Amino acid sequence: MHSLFANKNEPYQIGMEITEVPDLSPEESIYIELEQVAKQRALQNEVTDKVLVHLSAFAKEMIRAENLVRTILASADVVKQEETEFYEHSQKMERSVRFWPMLQFTIIFGAAAIQVRHILQWMKSHHIV
């Protein structure tokens, strides 16, 4: 036997447990074998139960993660729709920004022309011009 930590000054201690089994009759040996099989099956059932609990917890976590992904995708669709609406609104505002200054200029120019005409008529009526 070889140990990585053993050396000549500090040997590594090992131990062995030896159990002596008396000679049994065939019926007794079958009973002992059945007892050992029952213990092994009980141990296997216990391990199986632990695995099933772990797997059910894992399945729940996977379902939670799947629901989270669905929620994220749904919110991404909502955000995409809101972004589209915002873009369309921005385009309408841009057209309005182009239209309103032209309308304002036209109104001011028309008002100025009316005022100049009115002032000229007033000056002609008073023989100033």
C-alpha cells in the first residue's frame, strides 16, 4: 500500500476491520443474505427518494426559469411596441415642427401687409402721402 503523505519518519497508519463469520446452515445463510438484500434495497429506496426530491426541486427551478424567460420576452414585445409608438409620435412632431413656423410666418407676413395697407390708406386719407 502506498500513501502520498507517508515517509520514513512519519509512517501513515492504516487500519483494517476483520469480521469472522461462523459457518452457518444453508437456511441461516439465506436468511442473512435476504436481510442484507433488504438493507441494500432500503438504502437504495432512501437514495432514490433523495434523488427524486432533488429532481423535483430542480424541475421547479427549471419551470421558474422558463416562466421568467417568457415574462422577459413578453416585456420585450411590449417595449418594442412602445418604441414603435414613440417613433411614430416623433415623426408627427417633426412634421409639425416643419409646418408651424411656415404657418406662423405666413400669418405674420399677412398681418404686416394688412397693417401697411391700412397705414397707407390712413395716410392718404389725411393727405400725408
